[in-house]
Amino acid sequence: TKGDIVGTTCVMEGFTEAGVYTATITAENGAGSTTGNTVDITVMDDVTVKFFDTISNEEISTDIVHYGESANAPKNPVQQGHTFSKWDAAFENVTENITVNTVYDKNSYTVKFIDSFTNKVLKKQPLKYGDNATPPEVEVPDGYELTGWSESIENVSADMSVYTVYKW
């Protein structure tokens, strides 16, 4: 007599469509006796994982994986004024078609308001990408009129220093 066959793997081909298949496994021992067992084998469809960029509103990539396996994320995307933070859903052990979206953090910037006569910093304002800065109250020198600031303070996209602009 021979002992049990441990760790045996059987590759079954031909299961191309999802469904439940029945297979009979028959074994014969050294004395010529046979025994059989019937088992059900469930075959699942592959699943699709789409990676989507929430800023550009475009699909970055698609990964088709076997049921229950993990998808491969694309390279972290880059968007102006934002830093990639994470994907919004897990894509390990995938058992259904899913879309995974980017999550970004807005970059932070500082606007310094500076008096062009005194070179004194009047205000430092922290902002997020795309925000508008709010100028401070300014003591205007006698004989002058404040006409504005040296640069636009709307839709901020970088650290910046802006200066008062006066006219006589």
C-alpha cells in the first residue's frame, strides 16, 4: 500500500465561462481498488478595476484581474496645485468591477502683503491653491492714494509677496 499523496495540485483546463462545473476525481490504489469523489468547481469571471482622476475627469488606467486577486495601481498622478494623497477604495481581493478614484490635497501657499514705502509686512495670509487673498487695511501716506497691489491676489497658485501701489 502507498500513503496519502499530500500537496498534489491538479490543473484543469477548459473552464472558459463563469459557472459551476461538476468534476469526478477517481483514484486507484496499488491493489487495483478505485474510489471516486464528485466535487463542484465554481469558476468566476475576471473583474475590471478602473483608476479615475477626479481633477482631469479622465480614466488613468484599467486593470483586468482574476476574481479575488489584487489590481496594480498606476503611477501616482500629478496635478497642478495638488498633491496626490491616496486612492478612495481598496483594490485588493477584488470580487466585482470597481472604479477607484484619486484623492488629492490642495497645496498650501502664503501671500505676504508689504507696504512699498516702509517695506513692512502688513499681513501674511495662508491660502490653498486657487483661493483669493484678502488684503489688509492700509494706512495711506499723506498726499497719496492706494490704487491696488503689485500683482493679482486672486486664484493664488504659489507663494507670493505683493506690494502696495500708490499714486500722488
